[in-house]
Amino acid sequence: MPLRRAALLSTYGWRLSNVTGPGPLGGGRKSSLITSHADRARVKADAVVTIGGIAWDAGYGISQVVVSTDGGKGWSAGTLGEDAGNFAFRPWTYRFAPKAGKATVMARATNKIGQTQTTALIQNPAGYHHNLVHSITLSVA
């Protein structure tokens, strides 16, 4: 069963009426989140780690999620999961074998009309549309 945005929002006590702007979750915003690991999670060096998450936009549909494991210096395509429709969350995964130290992992979504998630915050009075590229730092030992 696909994970629908309204069901997830209601699970966390959010209401769609809290979101302003045209279209679901307002405007043409694209977003992706890393949901497989918490920030500062510990992983094993040289072992394959699967990073995963969800991506969504305002109804055009997600065409790509790219992932950086070096703080944004280089980007590689993630693997998209089932496309359950333009208004559904789109799962994604990315596999890599980190070296010892710290790995800053970032995820950036692009929708089907070519709009890409931003790296600079778009200020707005209500604080909605926070769609910066999501990042976490893994402790690799």
C-alpha cells in the first residue's frame, strides 16, 4: 500500500489546513528527507550502507533523487521506489560503502518538470516550504 501524504501528516498531528499556497503542501516545492538513519548515526567502515528516504512535490511527481556522500561535492543518482502517483511520497534508496571518519550524506529531489530542491533557504513569513537539501552526518568506524 503506498504511503500517502495526508495519512503521514495526520499520523504526526499535522493538518493540511496548516499549509498555505496553491496545491498540496503549497506551491511547487520539492523536498526529500533521509529517513533511514538519524543524524550522527554510527555505521561500519567499508561495509555497504543503504541510505533511504522519501521525496515529494506539489503534484508533478518526482523524477530523480540524487545523493551526495561527501557534503555536496559529488552527486550520484539514487534508486526510486514505486511511483504511486504524483501526490504520493516517492521512496528512494542509495547504497555506498563509507570510509572511516565522518560522512555527510545529502539528498536532493527533482520533479518531473525539472524543478530541483534548493540549497538556499527561501524566506517566507509563515515558515512553510522549508525545502532545503536534507543532510545528515554519519559516524563511520
